[in-house]
Amino acid sequence: ASSHGDHTVRIVDCKTSKCINTLSGHPRTPWCITFHPSSNELLASGCLGGEVRVWNLKVGNVCAEFIIGEEQGWILWTVLVKLLYVYIKLQLI
């Protein structure tokens, strides 16, 4: 997965090097991206506008969205990882 200045996250097939999905909806450039540690179908992305989205890659849509405000680098990354963990825990309950 990679983030782009057009406010999208692109998913690329490593074998073919082709873009297989473009995730759009962030109001600003996504800065942080992380996959769920045991599921390649869930990805979280955080943008410069302080918005975090959790994506279901199987269907290509947002399954959760959080507004945390405009934060700086490592703070956004830390929140992104923690929110993904919390979201997954809630889905398992």
C-alpha cells in the first residue's frame, strides 16, 4: 500500500506491480498506513488532516472512521496503530 498526494491510498499487487485498488476519501494526503498484523484484508490509514480510516480491502470500503485532529508524525502513527487494534478487538466481541 502507498499513499499519494491526490489523497488516495493505492493497493498494488507485488507480483504484477499493478494497482488493484484505489482507496479514496481522505480530505488530505494520507501519511500513515498499516495493515492488520494477522489479516491482509484490513488496512488503516491516517491523513494530515487528523482523520483515520479503517478499510476493508476485500470489498474496498471504509469500515470505520475516526477524527483525531491535526497531529504530528509519530503521534498520528501511534494513534493509528492503537485505533486499528481497538477496532479489531471490538469486532471480535
